[in-house]
Amino acid sequence: MTLARSFVRDSLDHPGLLDRVGDDEILAQAGVNSGELIRLALRLEEHLGRPLDDEELFALTSIRAIADLIGNEAA
């Protein structure tokens, strides 16, 4: 989960917010705004070397979901 948290932290205007967010908590409900989520998606696309499809974009709801996406890509 460390890599997923790193991607989220680097996308936040106020990275300290992530210290209060659990792995399964909905990021938008925890205070992550739409601009930050867009930055997160762009960073993930860069990391994966490909665009995220619509299903993957809609699934970027929690740290665990991001870790799953990264882990599934590595497998």
C-alpha cells in the first residue's frame, strides 16, 4: 500500500490529509477534491505507461483500489 499512498500524497494540495485516511476510506469523502483526483489519475497513467480506461478511472476511490490497480498491472 506504500506505493499507492505515495501516489495519493504526491497528488494532494495538503499531503497531511492522507495521514487521516484509512486504506478503505472513500477519498472524495475524506476531503480529496476533483483536481487532486485528476492529478492522481495522470500520475498513475504515467507510472503504468498507458491511459486508464473509464472503469479504472471510476474505480479510483480508495488507497486499496489504487494499490489493486497497481498490483494487477504488475502481475
